[in-house]
Amino acid sequence: MLFHVKPPFKLHFKIVTVLLIMALTACSSEKKPDPKPPEAQKDYVTLTYSEYATTENEGDIQTQIMSYDPATKKLEDVFAFDYTAQYPLGFYDRKSQKVYYTQKVGTDTAYGDQIFVRDLAKQETTQLTDHLFAVNYMIASGNQLFFVANVKGEQAIRLGALDLQTKKMKLWGDADMLVEAMTLDAETQKVYVSAYSLKQRNYSLTHQDGPAGQNNFKMPEYTVYETDFALEEKKKLFSKKQWLRMLMNKEGHIIAFGDQEYNKGQIPSTVIDYDLDSEKYAESKWKSKRLQRGEANYSGDARKIYALAILNNERGLVEYDTEADRFTPIFMPKEGFINNMQVVKGQ
């Protein structure tokens, strides 16, 4: 579906392998360049969390961009802003010390969620977009900010890239495209999305023939595409008549989670492991606790997955050990709601 609702807030919209740098000893007396500082090589998780500013549920909602460091196990507040967007998103770029977030701009009848950037060092805020309606994903990498959004006047949900130096924006896809999920590989400078046809979705909605009271919706065909950071390529990897709701990546592989029906959490998802070299894929059933729809991803060494999941009836950010098949809770808020998260792999 185009829009998703997650409690406790009514939501209008819902959007690199770690480099092991070693000091090499050599006979040559030539001075080697210093390795990257350790802090630049670490993975971290950026997440956005919203809660009521007061104990009154009718009060203002405050949104906090947070950062989790797996190496130190520390969860830190980075930047707070008012909950005004239809669905507030945030992304913390630790290297540049900037945060990207969405806020509503306009009047009650003519509005849209726009992307802003806050320079934490300079304490300056800049509005980066002015004609978006809603935003689903945001990931900063180098001098670009990648996002998935709906542009005012369109029904499509498209992938976009914003050049953070020139402030020029480029959109990928066409008026018939609905991008469901995205992930990127900063090392290979590739972006991956799952998407489906707006026309096919609308046709399925209006042709639900079958017994009354049953789910007769025919799942449209979802396709996983690869493009480059310039958004000039469009390579089709594979298609499935499944809700390809989440994409992850690890070295040489794209992992897609698919469901036969929307929001059927009790049914195990299909895991599609696509090998980028052989251009073949294998399917299996996810046998552990369900990873919720969102921006889950592997750590740089592919030993851990950071995701949103429900443990002991509490929803929050968890770490999943792929070798031990073990979940560890990281942030399970009893109040409020985690809006989004992204795993940033060491570079």
C-alpha cells in the first residue's frame, strides 16, 4: 500500500563492508600514509525517536535523532526537533557532524514534508527541498543525500539524490513507479531499491474478485533494481509477486525480505539472497523473530543485523547475531515510537 500506519501516532507515509586498515611493514624506507582514524572506521546506527514532550498525550510531540555505537554500546542523543512532519525521519552523518530531518512546510491545505539539514558544529539549519510531499527514506553518503519521496503533483514514489554541494536534485524512476524500500553500498557506490507499478497496484485494488470477507488482493510484481550514485543506471536484478518490504546488503549480496500478503506478521518472510557476481539468487524462510518493515541492515563484517523487532512484547532497536541466532535489545522505549533507523557502515 502507498501509506502505512504505525501506532502510537497516525502516520501519513510510512524510505560497505568495513575496511580493515592494517599497518604493513616493509623493507622500503618510504613513509606510509597514516591510517584512517579509528572513529572513521566504526559502524554506527542512526535512529529517530518520537515521544510526547509532556505526560499529557494531547501535548506536543518531540523528535530526537540518536546514535548508537556498537563498539562502545553507547546510545546518545544528537539533535531534537519538533514533530511537525506527516512522518518525521532523521539521519545523523557522524563524519560531517550534520543531521538531516523532515518537517512540514506550508499551510494546513497546501503543505509538504521537506528535508532540512542541521550543521551541529556551526549550529546552522538549512532547508534543502521545497517541492516534496512526503519522504520515506534518507541516507547521506559522501556529498550526496539519497532519499525516497513523493513529489507534489505526482502519485509516484521515487528515488532521489541531492548534491549537497550544488544543492541540485535528481529523481530516478518514472510516474508509474512506487519505490518500497532502498539500501546502498557506499564502497561500490550503488543504490538498490524494490519498486512496483502504480498502474498494476491500482488494477489489483479494483479487481479483487472472490469470496466476500476474504483478502482477494493480487500482489503486484515487485522488482529489485540497481543504479549508481549518479542515478544514471537502471539494472533489473529480479522480480517477485511478493511484497519486497525490506532490502539489506552485505559484500556481494543483496538480501530482500518478501511476504505474500501485507502486514501478516505471523507468517515467516521469504528471504531472497541475490549474488551480484553470479546474478543468481536463493530463497529460504526467515526462521527467527520477525524483522519489522524498515531499514534493517548488516554490520560491516556481516556478523550482526541491526533492525526493529519485537522482543518480550516490546518494540525497539535490536542487534541480531547471525552466527549465534541471538537477539540483544538495544533500545526498547516504553513510551514513544522509533520512526526510522539506518546502519552506517565504517568507511
